[in-house]
Amino acid sequence: MDILIRNNIIKKNKFIIDIGTYATKILQIRYAAKKAEILDAQSIIYKGILEERKFNFTDLAKKIDTLISGQGRSDVVISLPAELCECKIINVKNKKESEIPKVIKKDYTTFGRANPVTHVVDFAFIGKREEDGDTVYYYFLSAVHKSIAADLIAAFAKYKMKVKTIVSSTYNQICLSELFFDEYDHLNRLFIDFGTNTTRITAFSEGVAVYTRNIELGFNSYEKSLFDVQEKAGKPEIVRALINIGEYTDLATELIGGYFRELDKDVYRKCIDEVDNHFISNISRVIDLCESNDFAVSKIYYSGYVLKGFEDKLEERLNIETKQIVFSAFDKKAGKGYTLEIGDTDMNGEYSNALGLCISPYI
């Protein structure tokens, strides 16, 4: 099994499965020498993957078994939620490139809660830069507990699907950034992926990922904040308002409809603002960290689910151009030496992790 190590992808079909805590995205990919073509995209709304820190991979594999067929089943690539992985970006300088793998295995494979005894630890090269006369190599480290990896592989093998690669969703975000390699005016940027429970922020300096952070905020943060203070409204009413109204409590009465029959509009606005402030504060701290390391973020890309109107608030508060990643804007996209073809496949921004993993063999 390879972790973060790309396989030979010439003339090969694969299934890419991005497991989330709320939904799982599936892409069927056909690779040619310099082309990745998305043949199919599917989504499973499935909340049972993470139940009180217990991982139900068997049930998920059973559901996926009914959806996918063909040669790609022998080469399945799995992306795990950030909650299940330990991740870190490191830099190594003043070393020969050939020496770096030994250096990493010796000095860097114990971090966070991960160590080689309990975890499968691996790394991937993500770029290099010249800094003050030194050539600095950047690597992404990722670790998953051995029991999780074993359970995952066994669950899919039960349904005759062979898992060959396991990665972290954070790595997918780094790969996805390669689609914007030619945006030279914004080589210093942030990529933010808003999730159900957590949000990933990755900072790029001169196009190279140099820092990543996972924050304990997501869509559920809004839901929980409101549920804790609302006496009459239940979660279905709260979620409907969050999805359909978002930030816009000052909409015309006919547009708001019945969303605030049970919800208190003033309490709703207060809770939204409080969670927004936590989000923006965490993002701002990453931007400040970038500035303290002598590069200023000039653009923010984001994917995942955010409330309607949050993008405008984020851009106004931080005074940085903010743009949602929308795959429907292009059916063919040129990367570094390859072409990604989406065609008529129905994909939205929630496929960003899966799409990043799709192009990972080319970086």
C-alpha cells in the first residue's frame, strides 16, 4: 500500500473516494499520458462514518459497492477526513535532495499524536524555493493510525475493491492549488476548505504550500450555537434557515418566508455573527503569520459549504479578494504539462477534495 506515493497512472482507470463526515464523494477517472478525464461523479449522504470516534468503514464500503464497477475497482484511492489524520508541512534545507527521505524518517516521523509505532507515516514532496541563498525543500507529512488503515483496507477488500492509496484531505487541497499555477499575480494565497466539523486552511508562498492548519469550526458550529440558545426551534428548522438564509436576515419578508416562525431573528443574527467572528479571527491569524514570514496573502480561494453572504463579509473584513472554486466554470483545464477534462460531469465545489486527489499524480 502506498500512502501519498503516486502510482504509475499511464492509461489507467481509478476510483477516487473522498470520505467526509457528512458526505462521501466518488470520482471515476481515466488517465492517459497527459490527460485526466472525469468519467463520473457521485455523492453519498452518509453520516455514519464517524460515530463517537468509532469508524464504520464496512457499511460505507457496502454502499459504495453498489455504485461503482469496472477496472477501477482494483485501484481505489481513499481520502480520509482531517479528523482521522495527523498532518504537517516541514521544510528541509542545506541537504542533498537524495538525502532528504532519510532525514525525514529519522527526525520528522514523530509529530502531534503520530509516531511510527502506532501510525503509518508517509510524506510527499510539494515544492522548493530559493530563500536567502538556500534551496529549501517543502514536504507534506501525513499519518493515520495503523488500526484505521487496516480496517479501511479490509472493509473494501470484503467487497472486492483494492485500496492502493490513502491520503489526507489536506493533501488534496495542496494538489488542487496546482490548477491555479498560472495565476502569477496571486502566488501568495490561502486555500480554505469549509467542512462539516472542521475547516482546513493552507497558505502558499510563491505557489508553494508552506503552512497548513485545521481549525475546529465548520457548518455544525453554526447549528450547535443556535440549537443551544433556541427554545422553540429544532435542528431541522435551524438547518433550513442556515442553508437558505445564511447571513441575510434583512431580506424582504416575502423572501424570508416562514424561516423565523420558530427561530428568533435577533438571536439568529447574534449567533451567526459570533461564529463568523471565530472563523475570520482564525483566518486572520494565518494571514498575520504569513506577513510575519515576509509574504502577504493577496487572494483567498475557498471550497466546501459556507453560509450565503459569508464570502462578502470575509472579503470586506480582511480586505483580500475572495473567490469560490467553481468547477462548472470550465470543462477543460490546463495544468502543468497535463489537461484535466471535466466535460458534462455534474460537479460542484464540494468535490474539491476529490478533484485535488484526481490531479495528484501530476504534481
